[in-house]
Amino acid sequence: MAQNNDEGILIAQHTQAKSNIQCFLRPDKANRHGLITGATGTGKTITLQTLAEGFSSRGVPVFMADIKGDLTGISQQGALSDKLGKLIKERGFDEPAFQAYPVTLWDVFGDQGHPVRATVSDLGPLLLARMLNLNETQEGVLQLVFKIADDDGLLLLDMKDLRAMCQHVGDNAATYTTEYGNISAASIGAIQRGLMQVEAQGGDQFFGEPMLNIADFMQTDGSGKGVVNILAADKLMNAPRLYATFLLWMLSELFETLPEVGDLDKPKLVFFFDEAHLLFNDAPKVLIERIELVVRLVRSKGVGVFFVTQNPLDIPDSVLAQLGNRVQHALRAFTPRDQKAVKAAAETMRANPGLDVAAAITELGVGEALVSLLDEKGRPALTERVFVLPPSSQIGPISPAQRKELIDNSIVAGVYEKTVDRASAFEAIKGRTQTRLAAAPVAADSTSTPAPVRAPSVRGTPAAAPETPAAPERGLLDGLGDLLGGGTRRTRASAGEQLIKSAASSIGREVGRQIIRGVLGGIFGSGRR
């Protein structure tokens, strides 16, 4: 139903006796970004689908996260149901030209779409610290871990690489302190615990190769329609920090990968960031500054970003100021914070002399919205109270069989399904550890007792060699015990010396066991699930 003409994409209208109000989103102003807000159940999903159809019809690829599983219906042709027919008649809409749109399905877990992966190095310490919920000190140590890996030429590709690298840095902290700064065991432990939590949530599947080629999001089909990329996010929402970090990483990838193009007639890609409040919740200042920078500059790369959230107060003012296109669904003013949100939403939209914006926000029905879009000169248009047009594709989720067909016939089918595990930090550190352990018996042998000295002969008769009891078999841990000061001395000692010697040997072997467990536990115990 999203009609296209010289004015842009028709997304909402209101037919009145004296006039017909229509709201068009201009494609050349879509890279000035936008904001879609409203309480649960007020029609944000339909707005997303209608906007995605409009962009796809113009040949603009779209990315959106599907939180509830409803958006996949855009891949199927819609139909005129009794409910939809009644709504169209009541609101004075024309019947949609029902059609389907090209869709590529993605899923971090690889169950409901093609797998999406990034390497640990590509994600970087800033985003990773956000995912692990690290404090400033722990984030600094994580940055040192990345720096040491870079200096040593060690690739950090997947979760086991990072776990092995953290273990290695922690075990050798004294070696690195002079050159890199203090590395506390507590911070290393916090990082490792955070990695375990992410791994338990399935986040380890996000790290690895082949890494997502961001250009695969920017495809068109044979008829020139832009491909709608839909990320299955129902499971991902169980790990909200992973979800927010993943979407921000993709946005950063677009920013860093695409060339400068300035203002185009239409964007190269439109990126819908649903549940945007998760991105900013408890976010450190440096991360918010990074987001603000990306949002401000990514428009010159031809990318439009639309934040979708329930409350406009979820978005920091520095980011909110850059969102020119606004679609405001109903808000409920049940609490003082809700009332503040209504006031803030009303004040940030262009006033209309014939409309009380603040009062209207609380009165809007389902599918109704206050809309203010940028005009040809980039100015916000007067805020209008209108009805969002219904989509021309299917409303609601698709069946498992339809999903499978989309995945099997996708333009990227088979590209990301097989995991590649090449030699990286894990293998390098594992090799060093094995080499060190193999050298330990040699060091232990070098401390063996020299041949006994014969006693002088008596009356010309050669003295017989003293009987030496067979030495017990000595293992690797006993060798380490010797190296740590608990080795067995071959000279005769007093009872007190024997007691001290026995205690030292026992302590040395136990410390040796702990070292082995510490090194090997971090390396061999974190394989890919």
C-alpha cells in the first residue's frame, strides 16, 4: 500500500471532508534518520512493515530485527481479510496492490536463518566490554589483552581464542606489567566470568568465521526491488546486551566499510534499530559518544537509521537531535515518567496550530500516529494526526515450511553455514604450552644425582660400591615440585631437615598441579560447543 510518486513514499493519510492529508517520506531525506515510538500494541510493527515495503519498492535494501517474528510476512503476498476490508473502508484507504517482497533471513544462532558471525578482533574491546558489562578498570585490562595479542601477532577470532589469551596474559602478568601496565588477576577473572556468561547464552556462536560481509545486506532482486534482511531476534532478546552490541557492530561496520557518497536520491541501505532502549541502558559515556558519531556521519555513507522504541526518553538528546523523520504512536500517561515522556515527545515535534500534539499522543488509537517528516528542504513538516497505511504483504509470521524455502533459495545460501576454524591465538598458545611442558622433564633430569663416589680402599682391597635403592618413577608434577624448591636431596639430612624437605616437596608438587590446571584448563577446556 506504500505508494510511490515524485513526493516520496506514502506511509500515512487521513481522509477528511474538506481535505485529504497525506504523509510522504522522501527517499532523499531518509538518510537524515528517523524515530518511531509508541507503547506496546499501538502499531509500530505495521509501520515498520509499511516503511520497509516502500523502500524495497524503490530499490533500497532494508535491515530490521524481528523481535516477535511478525515481520517475516513481508515475504508473502497479502490478502484482503474481513478485518482488513473493514478497516480500509472505515479509514477511506484504497485497497492495497497485494504483493510479496524479496527477503533474506538471518539468525545469530543459525536456526531460523543464515548464521551471522563476527571475529573477536573485529568487534573490538569497546563493544566487547559493553557486552560483558565490564567496569572501567576491567575494560582497560581487556584493551591490554587485545594490544598484547596484536603485538604478538595472535589472531583473536572466536571465543576460545579470547579465553586462551586472557588466561595467557593472566598467567604472565608480571612479564607484561612493565611494558603494558598493571594487569590484575581480579580483572582477568571478571573478564573470564563475563565470557562464560555470554557463552552460556549461546553468544559464542556469534564469534568466528566466515565473518559477515556487510555487502550481502545491500542486494536487489531481478525486478529491482531492494532485499529486506530480517534478523530473527526472538531468542537473541534473551541476551539483550548481545543483541544491542550485535546491531551496533553492524552499524559500525557500515560506517567503516562504505565510502563517502554525500546525499543521494535514495539511501544505499535503511537500518531499523528495534528495541533501541537496550542500546543506551547503562551505556558508558564513551559508547554513547561513539553511537552519536556513527549516527551523525553514517548518513554521508548513504545509510538511513531509524530507531524504534517505546519511549522517546530512551534516546539520549545528542542522538535524538539527529532524527529528523518522526512517527509517534500512542503513549499512555499513567505515571509521572510517562507524563514527562508525552511532554518531551510533543515538544520535539513541529507544532501544528490546529492540533494539540500533547493531548493527541494519549488519545491515538491502534494504527494511528502523529507524523512529521522532512520536506524537500530538509525541514520538519507540520505534525499531522493520520492513520498508517496497511502493508500490501502478509501481516503476521510465515510457516516453518515457508521459512525453509526462503533459506534454501536465498542468494547467500551455503555461504555462511559452514564454520571455518583456522589457526589463531588458541592454537598458538596451546603449542607454546605443550612445548614448555615437553621441556620440563629435561629440566628435571638435569637435577638428577651424580654417580656415587667410591670410598677409599682398606688394606689394598677395593671397596664395594654402596647399594643404591632403585629410584622411584618421577612424573612431570614431581619435576615441577623439584623446580619450585621441593626436590629430593641426595645427601644425608637430620630429622628436622627431612621434615622440612618433605613439606617443601609436597607444596611444590601441589603448586605444580595448580599451574598445569590453570594453563591447560583455560586452553583445552574452552573448545567450541
